[in-house]
Amino acid sequence: MSGNETLIAWLNDAYALEQELISVLEKQASDAVNYPYIQSRLEQHLEETKRHADIVKECVETLGGSTSVTKVAMGKISAMFAAMGTAAAQDELVKNCLSDYSMEHMEIGSYKALIASAEALGHPEIANACRRILSDEERMAEWLEQAIPSVVQEHLTQQIHA
């Protein structure tokens, strides 16, 4: 496999992950209706994630590749199971925040690897596109890091008063 083929495969992994997260964020935003500050940020990141998917798809196509239907389908199935895994939990919001925090760091690592590979292979436009996405992912991870303690406290307060 050539360097460009490897880069296309890794971009396809990122594209599938963004598609998976679109499904996850749509569900989480609708579930957070009683938490407007969380719902608002999830909706904002949902729009960013849709944009990220479009950018990654353009990068794949720039290299002469196409997005992987199989990887996207696997991601959608994974998103469905992730949603089912927390839906019945009384602490769903806490679990969603923890899961999202983990996923943001997975994306951060992925985009750092994509930037390094695009630079090594002489594709500065792809590296720059991935840097723009990386910035959004880092901001979301930072927001989640700040939000987790208050989400936990709010959940525990509700439990005490129930």
C-alpha cells in the first residue's frame, strides 16, 4: 500500500467516525432537552461534525479516493449500540459526557496523525484542513472537561431530591 493509499484509508476512518458521531450527537442533543446549556453545545458540535465530515470527504476525493460505505455502515451500527448502552441508564447524561470526552480525544489523536501523515506525504492542504478540524475537537474536549463536574453534581443533586 502506498503512502497516499494509507492516507486515504486513514481519512476514511476519520470520515466514518464523523458520520458515527453525527448519529450519536443527534440523539444526545434530543435527549438533553432539560439541559439547555448542554443541548446547545451538543447542537453546535453536531453542526461542526457535519462540516468535518464534508471536509474529510473532500480530502479523500482530492487524493483520488472515495469514502468507504462499509466503514460508514460499521460506524452507524456502532453509534446505535452506543446509544442503546446509555439510554436506559438513570445517569445517561453523565455517561454521555464521559463517552463524548473519550471520543473527542480519539478524534484529537486521529487528526494529529492525519496532519503528520499529510505533511510527510507532501499534502499541506490536507494537513491544514485537518488542523482546522483538530481545533474544533480540542475546543469540544475542553468544554466537556469543564462540564463534567457540573453534570455530575447536577445528577447527584437530582438523585438526592428524588
